[in-house]
Amino acid sequence: MSEKAPQSPPPPPEPPLPGDCCGSGCPRCVLDVYDEQLAEWQRRWGSEAGDAD
């Protein structure tokens, strides 16, 4: 009988650094990717992580 311990949430994704965006309007800007990753993290883990941002 093996019981799994409750899984703790992973840390939220790291925001991009100010210089990571080149400002040229890339179709997949690092800021857009971060927003998507953060939204997914919040959907999966937000309530378990105390709704951390």
C-alpha cells in the first residue's frame, strides 16, 4: 500500500527580464508566452498556492 503525499505546487513561471522583449512585434513575444504560462499555472495551481501571482 503506497500512499502518495500531497503534491506541492511548483513555483510560478519566471517573468521575462525587461530586456528580453525586443519590441519589434514578434508573433510570439516573450511577454505573450509568459502571460500564457502564468495563466496556465494559475489555472492548475492558483488555489493550492494561495492564489500567488
